[in-house]
Amino acid sequence: MSIQVEKVSYTYLQPSGEKVEALKDVSCSIAAGDFVGIMGHTGCGKTTLIQLLAGLRAPTSGRIYLNGEDINAKGYDKSSLRQKVGVMFQNPEYQLFATTVEKDVAFGLKYSGLGPREVTARVRWALETVGFDFEKVRNQSPLALSGGEKRRVALAGVIAVRPPILIFDEPIAGLDPYGRENFLNFAQEMNQAGTTMIMVSHNMEALAEYTKQLLVLEQGRLLGAGPTREIFTRLQQRKNGVFGETEAQRIATMLAEKDLPLSSGILTYTDLLAVLKQELAGGERE
Ligand SMILES: Nc1ncnc2c1ncn2[C@@H]1O[C@H](COP(=O)(O)OP(=O)(O)OP(=O)(O)O)[C@@H](O)[C@H]1O
Ligand SMILES: [Mg+2]
């Protein structure tokens, strides 16, 4: 399922009457099956863009198309969006509300047309996919879980619907390294199975390693869009290139300054290790 964003702007009206232009004339497209990262400084409009993609807000101007259909057009079945676009917002652990984990995860399936047995099977699958023992956790109160566990329950609720597009707003912020890798590998597997993934993150390493395309926002404008490697290279060449640099890029730059220039195009630790290994092997031969 593809997404087209056409000249989209969004203005918030604050209680004081002040207007905040959160998005300005943003156009981009996301192909079906892609893994897209959204990056940019805090307040640049990432969450707003996601809310628009999920149909939770309508653009002040411009259009958003899902498979060619304008999701804000009169007559578009907005309730069907829930089955098409799954969103996990920042701090999803605060969104759990049902009395049991099972009910919470099943909530999104209310209008799916599935029968009760199918719903249970789907909830089991979702909870097991995020690493829970279904029988153990199904009757627990979500409130009695740890923060990380709550987040996994929220994730189960989103994937239970099996939407073709999954959007994650800062999914790995606050997770430990194990939880982070677990989530990212999960996202990659879902993507390889055909789900279109969109992930907002401030984590340059995760964006570099996992996404295929990047959208960069700066103060509500789209600063760049394209293949992840190209975008990182372009960002590094900007004068104030501190933003949008991975650790591996930084290390490669530092080594170059110490007269150890490595081949260009180092973006991830995997790249850096491969090049260093090659250098060391070359050194031994001399
Ligand atoms: N409900 C709201 N009412 C008024 N202004 C808002 C509202 N939500 C966001 N804004 C403003 O819109 C702009 C974009 O906010 P948004 O939440 O989309 O940024 P973000 O890129 O997701 O930031 P972060 O990285 O901190 O999550 C900000 O200037 C913010 O102050
Ligand atoms: Mg945000």
C-alpha cells in the first residue's frame, strides 16, 4: 500500500490564538513495502506528519493519498484506515486502558469482522510475537506490568490488526540495548514479510542500519528525501553537519584527521568494522 503526500501544510491553533505552522508544503511518496525513517530536531513536525498519515488530523492544505485515494475526501471510509495504517505513538504505555491485557490487544479488532475465536487466535499471535506467554499474561491488568512490558502490549495491539502499513513514533527511546535490538529486528522482519514500515527516531544508528529511505524534516519543511545512504552523505556535507551523523561516520572522520583516511561511504558500525578489518589485513601484508 503506497502513500503520497502532496503539498501538505498543517497549522495548529494554540489556545492563546497563536498559530503554529507545524508542516509547510511537504510532498513525498512512500512505496509499498518500504522501510522509511523520519528524522529531524525536536518540534520539526514528525509526530504531526504521522498523525496526518494515519488520518487522525486532516491537513490544513494539501492532500494525502493511500493507494491513490485521498483519505480526506468526502465519502472516504475513515474507519477503514484503522485496518490499513497501524500507529504506535510516543510513550504508548500510557495508552493502555482495558482491564486485561487480552482485552486491550483485542480492542483494535472490534470492527475487523473477525469472529470471537479468530480474535482470540489473533491476540495470541500478537502477544506471542512480542514475546509474551499468552496464557500467563492474558488476564493480567496492563497496569501491573513494567514500562517495557506495557510497551510490548501496546505493540501487540497495533500488530494484531495486521495493517499493511505500520508507523512507529520513537519506538526505541528509553529501551535498553537488548529491547532496542529486539524491536528493530522485529520491525525488519515485519518489513521483510511485506509490511510498509515508517519509523520516527532520533537514533542515527538505528536509522542508518535499518531504514531504506529517509525523510528529513527541518522546522516543518522537508529538507530531504531519498535513499538512507544518500541522505546521510548529504547531511554530513552540510556545514553544521552535527545533526544526522552516525557514530561510525564520526569515528571515520576522526581517523581521517589523524592521517588514517578510510574509504568513503562508512555509515554504520558494520561498514566501519569491515573497512578496519581490510586495513589491518592490508597492514600485515606490507
Ligand atoms: N496540539 C498542539 N497544539 C499546538 N501546537 C502543537 C501541538 N502539537 C504540536 N504542536 C507544535 O507543532 C510543532 C511540531 O510538533 P511535533 O509534535 O509534530 O514535533 P516532533 O517533530 O514530533 O517533535 P519531537 O521530536 O519532540 O517529538 C511544534 O512546534 C509544536 O510545538
Ligand atoms: Mg514527536
